[in-house]
Amino acid sequence: MRIHINDMPCEAQPGDILLDVAKQNKCHIGYICGGSGVCQSCFVYVQEGMDHLSEQSGVEKAFISDKLTDAGGRLACQTRIIKDGPVRYYPERKCFAG
């Protein structure tokens, strides 16, 4: 399947974690803690395809406010693709760049 990260088309499969897809396709999504979710540097906004992604993890519930969740906020290291379909997401800084 094809998903879009920073408007760049990338190949992905159900079961893949969003951060891993970004790294494999050389799309810049920050990550410092190695995927445990505590650094929150992989925070992204999902613009399309939330229903194709896993439910929010306990780590995400602890670190992401309801307001950011409602706006599509997720941690890429904690979010898995669960079924085929369009997915589009951006790192936090792109969303505020204008």
C-alpha cells in the first residue's frame, strides 16, 4: 500500500509502525528514545486514514492531550497500520509552518 509522509509517497504494509515506515523511506520524523514513546519527538499529525491505524496506546494516552488527539496527534513509534487504505501524516513542525 502507499501512504504519504510529508507529502512523499511511501510503501507500507499493514502491521508496519509509522516511525519505521518513515525511517525506511528516509522521511524525517524525529526519534530519540528508540521507540518507547517517552521523548515524544516522533509526534505527528494524521491528516487522513486514522481508521486504518491502531488505537491509541497507553503511552500516547499519557503524553498526548485530548485536544492534540482530537486534531489527529499520534506518536509515530506507537502507531501501527492495521489495514490497507490511504494514510497521510506530517511531523508537528510542518503543520505549524504556514
